[in-house]
Amino acid sequence: MYNFEYKNPVKIIFGKETISKVAAEVPKNAKILLTYGGGSIMKNGVYEQVMNALKEVELSEFGGIEANPHYETCMKAVKIVKNEKVDFLLSVGGGSVLDATKFIAAAALYENGDPWDILVKRGKVEDAIPIGAVLTLPATGSEMNGNSVITRVSTLEKMAFSSPKVMPQFSILDPQCVFTLPDKQVANGIVDAFVHVMEQYLTFDVNSPLQDRFAESILTTLIEEGPKVLADRKDYDAAANFMWAATMALNGLIGAGVAQDWATHSIGHELTAFHGIDHARTLAIVLPGVMNIKRESKKEKILQYGKRIWGITEGTDNEKIDAAIAKTVEFFESTGLPTTLPAYNVPEESVTKIVARFEKRFYKLGEKADIDHREIEQILRDRL
């Protein structure tokens, strides 16, 4: 196992009827900006719960944050934060709202140039406005990490940044929020969390059996509990297990001391940037291609994954790998997520555009930094 430092300061408040506890968590006498998305929190009762809890607080609102949050939208919020001298941000929604809130928090205090540099030039985040979260959709794990992904519509770019400065001070997770989610969002959340684990697990062995077992337990939980949530949205226990698994998938724990990949995410971001495909669905497309094209460098872990998660023990190594990929595809598609590019009407010329973008950036992806634009083309063509 590699050397590592691990610190996660996010306070998690988990369980039924916990949203009212937000009042005790926000700073006293703070000027708060509440951020949210398309308005689902108005329909599911979450907005009312938050507003009732914070009726004694000075509060303004900023809604309309997109499912893939736009830089342009975030900068409108930054202007409000500066003009109104907001000193605390409260994200109420899913991971996209929280990602946007993190960027707003960093951009509002960024003094080293264009805030877009935080994303494209890895501009260091020296300070950020404090944030808290009320999570309504299990998926991204953003409630317990410092990661954020933002799309710039004007340039068709989707970029990420990470900073401990934007980790929430607290996140409230009430599994009852899952009850009103549509199938599409639940399915996206299951696959999103699943691939988060795979990015940290499906690399190469560094003799970290505890991390492997942690990762495998999350995968198994998602496989077992995800279909229960899809079948019965009001199964509280299944919803709770799903929500906690999604949080644990990307709070830094299973990634500590091990190699990490993230090629699937980097490639998937381009599919969202060019075609607006839901983030989780891009992951469902790309991961099987990564597994197939990188089957040699990932052989040990794919075989381990196949055996421990899917019970695959028969056949040659290549046959076992094929079976592990097939089971992964089967699971994704069982939730309702297609796993090929044609299923999303992505033409072959989009592959050329994406490959050209990676070639221009000189990016090399993967845990060994050995995936260049040529292999990215192979991965995408594998999904045509």
C-alpha cells in the first residue's frame, strides 16, 4: 500500500426526519444563499422543510442549476454572492447542485485571474465561502468530498477540480428523499456510484486487501440494494443502504493508499460536453470499453473483480475477463442504462472530435498514465 494522508472533516447527519437539523448547523447570523436545481425540491417537500427550519435566518435563493452545472450559470450566482456579501452557501439538491455550489464558493473568492482557470489551469483555491448540503439524490458522493465538475457551454468543455477548501461543513442525508425520485435518476445514481468505486479499485494490486474489501462491499451493496430501490421506491432500508453506499464510494476512504484510474470519467465528460448525455450514462458507455482495451494491464484486478463480485471462476483468463465485462454491462443495462454509443445517437464523427481534443491537450489517462488519444479512440470505437 502507498503512503497516504486521509482527512475528511465533513459532518454527516443521516436518517429519517433529519432535514430540520439544518438550523443547528448553519452559522449564526450568517447571510445565506440557498442553491438548488430545477425545482424538484418544491414538489417533494424538501424546500418547505428547509425553509421552515431556517425561518429565523437571513436567506436568499438561487435556483436553476442544471443537471450538468454550467459555468455561465455559476458565474451569475458568484455575482449575487459578491453583491449581497453572502458568507455561507447551502446546497439543497443532488450532486450537480452541490458541485455548482462548490465552484461558486471557490470562484467568489478567487483572486488569481479568471475563475475558469480553477478548472482548466488547476488554479489553486486559496479560500472559499463555507458550504453545507442537504442531499436529495444519492449518486456523486459530492456530499463528502471536495470534488466538482463544471460544464462551459460556450466552449463545450466539461472540467473538474478538487480542493479541501470546498468540502461541506456538514451534509444532511435523509433517505426518504429517494422516495420521490424517478427511475432514471435512481438508475443514474446506482451506476454513478458503482463506477466511482471501479475507478479506485480496478487498477493494479498494491497489496491493500482492506481497501479492496471495502470497495467490493460497496459494489456488492449497490448490486443488491439498487434493484430493490428501483422496484419499490419507498423501501426505506434499501434507500438508506443505497444512499450511504453512494457516499462511501467517493469520500476518499477506498482510494487512500491505492492507485486510481479516472479515465472513464475523463472520456465520459467529453460525451456530456458534446452531446449532453447524463454523466452516469457516459460512464456506463465507457467503462466496458476501458475494461476491454486495458484487459492486460488490469488483468489481475479484473479477474479478482469477476471472481469476488460475480463468482466467475471458469475458463481462460480472457474468457473470465470477457465474462466480467459482460456481467458489468448486464448490470448497467438492467437498471435501464444502455451501454453503447449508438443507443444515444452518438455518430462516429464524435469519436474523431473527442480524440482530437485529447490529442491537442496531450493528456494521458489511467492509473499508469498510459492511455493516450490512440487508446481513447480504441475505447470509444469498442462502444460503437
